[in-house]
Amino acid sequence: MAGIRINTGSGIDPKMVDQLVEIEREPIKQVEARKKTIVDEQKLFSDLKGLVSTLGSTLNGMRTKADFYKLKLTSSHPDIIEGTVDNNAPIGSYELEVRHLARSHKLLTQSFEDKDKTAVGFGYMTIEKEDGESFDVDIDPDRSTLNDVATQINSMDKGVKAIVINTKEGIEDSDEENYRLLVLSEKSGKEAKVTIDPDTTYLEFKEQITGRNLEMLFEDVKVYNETNKVTELFPGMVLDAKKAEPGTKVNIKIDYDVDKSLENVKKFVESYNKVNEFIEKQFQVDPNTNKAGVLSKDNSLRTLRRTLQSAIQFSLPTGKYQTLADVGISTDPKTGNLKYDETKAKQALSEDYVGVSKLFIQSDETVGIGIRMSDSVRNLQSQQSGVLPSKDREYKHILENFDKDIAVKNRYAKQKEESIRHQFAVVEQLISGMNAQGQVLQQRLGGMG
């Protein structure tokens, strides 16, 4: 009798179960793909927001006179005196003469053969400053070398400094030793005088340098200062006296810093163009795919472009320089970018700094481009009504919905997977049972042969 062929297993390919489970996950993959598209859009939009933020920061330096104006101080003799100015300094040229530099009061002791072995006394000495403040320096007999006394004075932090100096006087004068203690006021000026009563010490102090104030002539008027840095002559200017040159007239000129101002103008043009180029790229159609950028259908880009283009269209009612084009900034009709002619811009600022500044800042007569565009950017960034935060919220809402949808579909797919695997397990058990019965039947039929 011909044998009966019976499977020894279920015969079900395990890969088929995995394939069915994968089919059930297909809707999740579709949602995840749409989510990735939105995430990519959101990243691009975030890049655009960064460019707009940079433009806004640049415009903040062009809103008002205090923002836009840049001044500089030049000295005819910077080796004698130089300085710095801020926007509060008065424009003009001024004549100075440095007669005496300020210097600190200095006292010097007699010489000693060493700095760290010989005792210079014990007990205390009194140090008195010109303002009436005095303090005692206690000298321990066991710690009374020049180094010890200097350390003790410096540790008290009273505005008086002590230094042990090695003069090597002994090589010139056999009657002198090499080491001396130099005590000096940490402040300069006539009022920084220091008086020392050595009392029970062996120290003898003599005046090495008398404290003195800075003395200058400013426009033939005598001016004094406790230090060589003058900060209060008039608002907005700091002078730094380097050396005294009696009889030498120094001319200092405070004027507009055209080059510094041009740096801000150039930054504005560059940051504006980066925003414009980003937007323009989104609207360009790729010849290979015949598609525009992923943000090309986003109305917020069109709103942003219109807002910036509207703000840039501005002119002054009077004056030689009435438009940006007059000062070297023109618009490319093909790309919308700003073209910058630095030579023309420098010439315009050099000729009429105040007039050109009115194109950008808010003045008594007009509201310039700087503040107009700055306010426009701030409106776009407004959390309450701005286009950019609104778009951010839209992206956030869409992605949250995607996440919820993916979570629901994941739960459903998990349930379907469990159901499919359970059903195939049941089928496999049935087939395995049938195979076992077939084997028994085969054995019996074989025995009958």
C-alpha cells in the first residue's frame, strides 16, 4: 500500500507572521513619515527665526542717536596724552598741555646688608596718611627683618605698599649696603602723602618722592587731578596722561567715527540679505524635482518679506541724502538683496554724518529705517500677535497631534500583533495535532501490511 505523506510540523513559515505584523504597522510608518516632513519644516523655520533675530539685534544698534552715533578721540601727541570718548562727549578740537604728572608719595629707609636676616627693631611704628587715618605696624623681635616689616605693612591693606629693593649701592659706595625698604602710597596726588613715625625701630625714613597732583592746561585753564587718568573734565571723555611735556601743546579732536558707524551699516545689509536669500531660496523651483522649497506655501514667509520690503522703502523729505540709494545702499530688482557701496557710504557719512544718520534713527523730524524695521521685526516676534511665534505654536500643535495619533496606532498595532500571533499559534497547534494523528494512522496501516 502506498505510504501517506504527513508533515512533521505545522509547515507555517514564521516570516509570514512577521510580515502580517509589519503590514499592521504600515499606518504608523505613514504618520511618522508625515511627522518627519513637519519636523524638517520646523527646523528650517527655526533657522529663519534665527536669521530674523540677528537682523533685529543689528537694527537695535540703529534705532536712536545713542545707538547709531559713534565718536572717537584723536591726539596729536598720543605719547603725551590720549583718551577715549562715548556719545555724550561734545564734538570739537581742544588744546592741552601736560605740565606735571600725578605721582605717589614715596619714603625710603637707610640701607641694610640683607633683607631677611638682620633685625631692624621691635615694638611698633605709626603710619599716618594725609586724610588723617593712621595705623600701627607691630614688629615682633623674632620677625623683624626688612622682608618681615614689608609683609606686615602689606597685610594690613591700608592703601600703603611696602617693597624691599636691592639697590646694589655697595658696588658704588662702600659705606652703603644693598637693601632698602621703600614705602609708597597706593594713591597718587598731593593728598596721598604718607608720614611714618619709626618709634622704637631702627628704621630711618626720608622722603624719596613728594606726592603730587596731575597738572594740565586745558584751553589755557589750569586743571588738576589726583591721578593721571582724568574722568571728570567733562562728560563722555576719559584722558590718560602719559608723560609731562611743559610747553608742548597737544591737540585732541573729538569727531564722528565714520568707520565704526559703517561697521553697523554693513552688518545691517548682511543680516537683511541673509533673511531675504533664505526666503528667496524657498520660492525657487528646483529644475530637477520641479518643486519649490518646503516652506514655499507658508504664508508667514510672504508676510515677512512684505514687511521688510515695506520698511526699507523710506525717504527723508529734505537734504542731500534722502534715500538709502543716496548713501550707497540699493535694492537688486532681481533678487531683492541690498547692494552696498562702502566707498559711497563712507563719503556720505564723512560729508554729513548727522543728515545720513536720520535715514536710520528716530529724530525730531522723522522715524528712520532702523527704528521702522526694528519695530516691524519686533511685531513679527511678538508672543501675543507675531507671525513667527504663531507659526511655532502651529508646528507644536501639529506635532503633538501626530504623537497622539502614533500612540493610538501603536496600541492598536500591538493588539493586532498579539491577535495575529495568537491565531497562528492556535492554527499551528491544530496542524501539529493533525500531523501527530497522521503519524499514528500511518503506523497502524503499516502494521496491517
